[in-house]
Amino acid sequence: MVRLVVLLLLAVSVASCANFTKAISGDPEDEEFFAGCRNYFFQARWRGQAVPYCPENEGLVLLPPTYPPGLVLFGYSPQPVHIQFLRELIEKLVEDQGRPQVGILIPRFENMEAYRLFSKYLEPPYSDFVRFIPVPAEDALWTQDYFEVAVSTISGRGTLIDLPYVSRLEESIPAAMALNCQMGLVTQEPLPKPKDYPGHGDFGGNIEPFPGNLIVAGNNLTATTQKALEVNLSQDILTVNTAWGEPGLADELYSVLPLRQVDKESCEFGITYASPKRALELIKAEGGKQTDFALSPPVPEGKDSIPVVSREDFSPCIELIARDEIAKAKPQLRKKCSEFVRANETYAEIIDGGLGEIIESVKKRTSCNEIQPIALPLLFAPEKIRAKYGLWDDHAVSV
């Protein structure tokens, strides 16, 4: 199974609003803020694009996706489909002068093979925007799981926030990146016993920056990581309920996207959210036109599959929902599909509640009063039928 995980490093020089604007405009006098990985971290390749306001607070901040990315990091995998993806990406970007820089993290056992496969890209014009970054780890694919990148609004310097990783195989990646790029590093607290290792909550996908100097985090962060964020970031943290999901990360439910302003009153961004409610509405409205209701399994079969616990199979329910025939099904299937709908109605209530909190929090911290929520239809399947849904042991996955 191929997994592509991309981390957008929204690292820009924001020593002041004036210097921030100069950096975006490509002012060469702003070179004093470019250090370490300046050739690909603080590239001013965003001329002509709308620039979000400079963060007003002083200290370390995580910038939301409304800021143009300076660097996109990819984890490397030896799988042929992943290698082909990286090649095609690089070839498409070579003609795009507005491109971000690209960094590809290479695990220690893959250096020779990666050199053989990508040596072409070590020469211009590719070397103008592509960098290969060897890391002393056995795996580097899940890039955003290992660290977050914060930017100082005072100096413009980047700082990596080291995130715990349960396997401990990738724990050296943040330190290696900080050395490579001459950046600051917020180290994690020691994890003395295996039973104390964090679960899925302490990943970068569970720490989402939003406009207004706001961080949206899932309620399954460990206390250690929560404290590290509170101490080191000069941003408020809003906690939302994500623990019912598997892995249960904030970015699976909420995100922010830049939008074109239609007038002075509209916002430059919208908030996307997963919507089981909208998914059920669409299935009921359009499902009767479908002939194929097959769903892919949560984990594809094959030698690269990851073993998972036995899960309830809700796939037959989609067709019954579409044809409004749950009540006509045999008792066991009727029970299963009724529970599937009930679970998603519960998840919809939880997600909508979190969305309301996010919108109100962003409104208080920005000049935006009309924030556009964008529903993305998505259903979730709990691990098993339960008396109550929306709890930490649901282990619900998207379908």
C-alpha cells in the first residue's frame, strides 16, 4: 500500500510586517534573514499573489495554509509507484517559475538507490528547486508525523518542534533536519517506558494552524505534547473532539483553504470539514442512479498491507441507504445498517459542534465575520456496533 504524506512548510521571513512584505516581493536586501537552508526555505516565488496579513503576535507561530508555501517536503519510499510520482512531480515543476522548493527526505538505507534513481536531478535546472535530504532513520515517509515547523515573527528563523513517534525508528529526523537547515529545535520530553509512548494523537496532522493565530488540536494529544505547544508557541490552542477516529487527527476533519475575495466583506479563506450528514444526503439523493456500490477495504490486501483488528463490514449498507431499503433487509443486516447510520449521525453532530467552535474562535481573532464552511461528504465506519458512538474506542475510519 502506498502512502504519500506531504508537509507544507510555510516558512517565510516575518521579522516585521515590512520585512515580511519585502521577502514576498523578493527584495534582495532581505537576505540578512536567509540562513542555513535559505536556497529553498525562504524563496520569494510568490510575486503577484495576494499575501495574508503579517502575524501580529511575537514569538513562534505555525502558519496556516493561507500563506504561500516556500517548501514542500516529501518522505521517500522505494515503491515504484512512489518513485514515479516523484519523477513526474519534478518534471512538471521544472517549467513553473512560481513553484515552491521541494525537499525529499531519504532514509539511511536508501541513499545509494536514491542517488542512482535521482542523480539526474542533482544538476540544473532541477537543482534550482529540488533538494535531497539524507536522514539517519530507517523510514522517512510520514513526514508530518515527525515534526512541526514554527517561524519566529521576530527573527524569521524556523524552529522544528519534535513530535514523539511510537516506533522510535524516526526519532532522529527532527534533529537531523535542524542540523541540516541550521534551525532551532524544540525537543520532546523523554518517554521512559514503552507503555507511556503516545498513540496516534501526537502527530502533525493533529496540530492544525488556522487564521487568527489559532491552533486547532485533537483531544487525543498527550499532556506532554500539549504542554510543549502551549509553552513554545505564541498562539491559542482550541481542542476539538477527534478521539473517536482512527487515527483520529484534526486534519481528517477540518482544514482551511485560501479563497478569492469577491468583495471587501468576504474572507480570504474558507474552512473545510468532513460531513457525514452531507454524505448521507447525497447517497439518498443520487444513489438510486448508481449500479456499483462496492467499497474498497480499509486496508488493501497484499504483502505490504498493515494488519488491523477485525472490523465490522458496513459496505452492504451503502446500497441499502441509497435505495432506502434498510427497513426491508434481513434482521441482522437491518440492525447493522441502522447502526451505521446512527454512528454517522453522531459523528456529524460532533464534527458540526467542533466546526462551530472553530468558526467562532477565528471570528474573534480576525476581521472576518462571514466565514464560508465547505462541507466535504465523508462517511465513517466504527470498528464495531456499540451502544454509544463518538467515544475513544470507536476507532472509526473513513469509507
